[in-house]
Amino acid sequence: MSVWLSSVDPLYGAGHLTLAIFLIVVIRLVAAFSILMGSVIIMIWFERKTISDMQSRIGPQRWGPFGLLQTLADGIKLILKEDLIPAEADRFVFKLAPYLVVLPAFITFAIVPIGGTLTIAGHPVQLQAANPPMGILLLLAMSGISVYGVMLAGWSSGSKYPLLSAVRASAQMISYEAALGMTIVTIVLATGSLSMHDIVAVQAHGILHWNVIRLGVVPFVVFLIAITAELNRPPFDVVEAESELVGGFHTEYSSFRFAIFFLAEYMNTITMSAIMVTLFFGGPAGWVPDISHLRWVFPILWFVGKTVVFAFCYVWFRASLPRLRYDQLMDLGWKRLIPLSLGWMLIVAGFLISRAWGFIMAAAVLVAWAMLTRAFDLGHRRERGAASILPVVGERPVPGEVLRAITDADEEQ
């Protein structure tokens, strides 16, 4: 960039170059933030409208045409409300936690290539706010930090229900971060780079080179399930289960700080939809007509179209799938996704070495999967067998000592 600027204007000194580069970085970040914020406003309206259509309702319709300004009205209402901090809360951590949730979403979106390469003054410029060489590692780091924001919000509230939600968040992070990490390692093995731009470049040669086809559908399915659990989106929203935990980790939050959590949820949804498009579906890659002055527009349209499809899938999940129980959430993460993602990573590594090693690893993974499945089924049978021996009161088995105590109390009365 500095070489390009100096060639445009030879009067540039070192100070002017530094200022120009700083301005370009600021413009990119402001553009990325504006795009993300605008997408969040549209996403909230889109979800409410889509779910209302699925449930034969009208949805937002008062503020603006088709209710398009309803999200803006809700934001103003939350900002103007009184900001309350519980007396038992840790004030510093309580105020810090919302920003630990919303900032990682923006940082992650900044490394996503949203288009191809645009030529400005004869110099190619990537339509990407930042392209760090360790982009995948930054993605994993930001994913972990956002969950820490949820944990600290629940812990610092000084209330038992947010605290229980924070404990669930930590367990859920550990369970699904492992499967998520191994799926990303599979992509890195096949690509040979940690850069998001390089991952998109490898997939730019046609639809058959997209990772969802090149690596098989399994890594994409595991990533979709794991990232949905990381986002606390239905059906994995046990962290903020209203029927059990009132409002979850943000029960004690109000006004602008609650609005930040609400904003972060949808910001993360859009960001992770863009990440899935980048990692598995070629990012902005797609058919581009031979129109010289508009060629840079079509990659952006492809990227936006693919991202909208995944955003709709998240809305569809919310409207149709019931919430999992906590034990089902843990079983899926530890007993299914982690062995599956690890096994598929070994298969891909084997095929990258040689085809013979790939078939050997595939056979070994199938045998290990069959043995694990049999062990899990035997464990469930023992649990069901032990539960069937216990006396039953109503619909729940009750241990014998508790039943005897209840019987003795009834006899005394």
C-alpha cells in the first residue's frame, strides 16, 4: 500500500504515508462496521417477519413500511430505559461483560473476504477489512472470548439463575469448541494456509473445489451444529432457557447493556453465516458475466446471497426445532461430534498423504465408530435398567430410601 501511495504522489513523505495508510485502515473498519450494523437491523426484522409468516401471523407492521423501522424503535426504547445494576453485582465485570460479547463478533467479521479484488488507481485492493496470516486462529480466539463474556455476565450479576447459566455456558463451550476446532483443522490441512483469503482462493476454481464437496459434507454438518451451539441459538439455547433460568445470563441486565447482548446475538449470527460461506462454499466465488466495469459487483452479490441463505436457516431452526435438554446437549457434543470430527480429520489427513493411507484411516475410523456406538448403547441400557428397578412415584423413579421416608411420614400422619 505504501509503495502504491508513493507512486501516486511523489511528494508524499513518511508522515504522509503513515497518515494515508491509517486513513485507509480506518475507512475499511468503518465500512465493515457499517455493513455489519446494517445487516443486524435487517436480520432482526427478517427473523420476526419470517417466523410470523411460518406461524400465520403478521409480524412488525407499524413502524415504517412493512415494519422496517421496528428494530430502530426497539433500540431507542432500550437506550432510553433506566440502567440498573444489582447491589450484589461486581460492578466492573458487570459493565465489561457485554463488550466481551459484541467486540469478537465485529473482529471476526473484519477478516471475512466479502468480495473479490477491486482496482483503485491501478492498484488491486481486496474487499476485506483485514487479512491476517493467522486468520483462522483469530477466529477460534474470538469464539472463545465471546463465551467468556457470557460467563462473566452470569457470574458478576450476583444472582443464582445467571450463575447457573454461566456454568452451562462454560460446559457448552468446552463441549463444542473441540469439535469446532478439529473441523477447522481439517480445512487448514486441505488448504495449507491459515489465511481466510487463501482459503477462498483455493475454492475459487469452481464449485467442485468448494470445501463442502472437496472434504465431504461431514465437516460442514459438524461445523454447523457446533457453531449453532456456540452462538446459543435454538435448539441449543440452554444458556438462556427462559423456562428454567428466567432470562439466563442477562436476567439482571437492562437498558443499553441488555441491548448490547441482544445486538451481539444477531451480529454473531450474521458473522458465523459469513464464516460458513467462506470456509465451505467458496466465499464470494461464483459465476461472473463478462462485463468489464461490473465484474467486481458480482462476487459481492454471490457472497450476500449465500450468507442470506444461512441466515434464513438459522431463522428456520428457531421456528421449527425444540430446545434440547442439557444432557442431550452434552451427549451430542462429547459422544457424537467430537469422535466424528476427529475421525474425519484423520481420514482427510490420510488421503492427503496417499490414497492407500486414506482408505486405511477410513476403515480404522469406521471400526472405532462402531465400537464407540456399541459402548454408548450399552451404557444407556445399563442406565435404563437401573432406572427401571427403582420405585416410581408419578412418572419419575424414586430411590428406595426416599420412598421409605415418604411412606413413614404418611404412616405417622
